[in-house]
Amino acid sequence: QSALTQPASVSGSPGQSITLSCTGTSSDVGDYNYVSWYQQHPGEAPKLMIYDVSYRPSGVSSRFSGSKSGNTASLTISGLQAEDEADYYCSSYTRGTTPWVFGGGTKLTVL
Amino acid sequence: EVQLVESGGGLVRPGGSLRLSCAASGFTFNSFSMNWVRQTPGKGLEWVSSISSGSGYIYYADSVKGRFAVSRDNARKSLYLQMNSLRAQDTAVYYCARENSDTLDSWGQGTLVTVSS
């Protein structure tokens, strides 16, 4: 069982906006603004899409945005495109026994 | 361009050992903490270990503590993971990842470790 909780799957149609959730605790997501989101296509390495809750690395589309409320972080993808179909993982810094915790991942399907 | 290239994976019997390597290029290796993260087939990501830039701080997941050892050679721009007493549950793709401002911003392509008799 992963430390952070993500829905197993989400789907949307091209052009739509969708929001993926990531629920942690007051020891991780709720206590630090160090939430990251990663996109992973089959057979590829994870790619950083959002860091520090809402910042985008250079080169990442502005269609990707992040936010946080309490113990839950969210990734919103606007104007869905076929290439957005992938697995998405959240992670957070934590003051637990390990510095990093991950969610179990959400499979995004673009219909 | 930041590049991380893992190697050393393969098939090993339970109880065996394996040493993974990660060759870094495109950035000042000795300025960054580095991490190992693994992903079991069809499953999610699990942080395994981290080592600070000067090797002064080292951390392990409880699941590998006492069996795995992380190290780095800044002169060779390389990161290592010595894995001993391997178990079937250690079967995974192992990624090395650079730690930058409280995120893991660059990842290698991964190397597959299979523990099976």
C-alpha cells in the first residue's frame, strides 16, 4: 500500500480538463509544500511535470497546473491531448522514516 | 543536458548480490544529492535510498536497510547501489534520480533487476 492515495484511473475526452488527486497526511502533503507530479509513459522513465506544489519545470506545457488544499494535492490538465495519456504519480517530502513518499499512480486515459 | 544512465541489472538468485551503477553527465554531479527509486512490474514507485553530495548523509528505506548500500564517486560522476541478500520482492526496475530543490527532477531510464530461482 502506497503512502499517498491516488485514484487508480481517470478518463477524459480531448479538449476537456481533468483533475487528479493525491491524498496524504499532516506528516507529508499537509506539512510541506514539496509535492511533485510525474508523468510516465509505458516503458519510459518518470518525467517531472510539477514541483513544489505548483511550479512547472522549463519545457513543461502550461496546460499542466498543480495546487494543494490541506492534505490533498491536485494536478489539473487542461485541453486534454492524446499524448497526455500516461500514468501520473505524485510524491511528497515527508518527516516520516523516509524522505520521499509516492502515490500508487493514476492511469489517465484520453478517450 | 542532464543524463543519467543506469547499468548492472540482471537475473540473480534469491540470496545473491548485484551492484548497480548510474553514470551522470551534463551537470555538476558533486553538487547534488542522488537517489535510487524502484518500480515493481505494473506497480508504483518506491524510494529506496539517498546519498548527499559529499556522502555525509545516507538514508535507506526500511525494506532494504541492512542489505543495500549506496555510494558515490564524485570524481567518476557515478552513483552505486550494492544489493545483497536479494529477495523476490526486490524484483523491480531501479532508477537513479537527481535531487534538486526538494524534488527528483531528472531520472535515468532504469535497469531491471529480477530475483528468481
